[in-house]
Amino acid sequence: MRRLLQHPLAKPALFALALLPLALLVAGVLQRTLGANPAEALIRSLGDWTLRFLCLTLAVTPLRQWTGLTALARFRRMLGLYTAFYAALHFTAYALFDMGLDWGDIVRDVAKRPFILVGTAAFGLLLPLAATSFNRAIRALGAQRWQQLHRVVYAVAGLALLHFFWMRAGKNDFAEVAVYGVILGVVLGWRLLRAIWPRHLMKLGSQSAKG
């Protein structure tokens, strides 16, 4: 597994794989296979993939610590950028297909509907994280300030999950919400416990990797 993760083609393969959901959605639009309301299907699918990439991004560090596969860290930045990419597509599709790019209507809709408000807030918080995800930004900000800024991703995760919950509440469908809630609860809970008892959990991670 270590050799596979460190292979020179691993990053290009992940880059292409992460574009596959978008390619399938574009194919669905062209072939008219997205159902009776393709605009809604496109908006919601892009939102789903944003949340999935966010979960994957946040899972990298715990998985690296649990498995000892340090090479996983190579993919965290790319996954984070894909999270922002799909979030931007999700918001753009909403603004275009739901609101006709009428920014006055968009502002009023954001203010009127709480689930749109929290989703927009999550997207807004995600933008500076994506903009500062490069080495030059880390050097400019300094490692400590950069880390403090990127802890905002926890707020993004909470707002994104709340956005998804409120969106599904209208149909009383919480199965997927529960799945994402458990995933985010585990990865964020691990980070919280690691901050409280770092030595103990690092020891546990080391033992898991050896086992």
C-alpha cells in the first residue's frame, strides 16, 4: 500500500478519479438521464459530492495516524481543493438554474431560507482555505497562523452538515444525513480527543499501525 500511495502516478490518478463525478453529471445532462428535473438533480448531486470530498479531506489525518500510512498526507491538499471546486460548482448551479443569476434574488433567497444561508456561509468560509492552500501562502502567513486559519474547516463541516440536514428535512429523509454525521463525528471527535490527550492517542495510533 505504501508503494502504491507513493507511486508517481498516484496523484494524477486521484486527480482524474475526482473529476469522474463531474464527467458523469455532464454526460447525464447531455444524454438527458438526470430525471424530470435535471437542474435540481445537478444542484443536489454537486452538493452531495462537495460533502463527500469534505469527509475524505478530514479523514486523511486520522487514517494516516491509525494506519501509519504517512503517504496519505500527499493527497489531503488535492482533496481539499476538490471540495472547494465542487462547492463552487454547487453554488454556481444554484445561482444559475434556480435563480437565473439574478444577484438581487440570490441575496434575498439567502436571507430568507436558513438552509441556503448556512450553505452559503460554509462556501464563503471555504474560499479562503482554498486560496491559502499553497506553499507560498503558508510561507506568507507563517505556519502557526496558517494552521489557525485552516481550523475553520471544522466550522465548514458543521455548516455543511446542517445545510444538508435542513435540505433533507423537507422530505423527512435523514438516512444519508446520519451517515455523513457519523463520519464527521468520528474524524472530528478523534481530532478533539487528540488535542486533549495527544500522547495517549499517539501511542494508540502507533500500536494500531504496528498491529
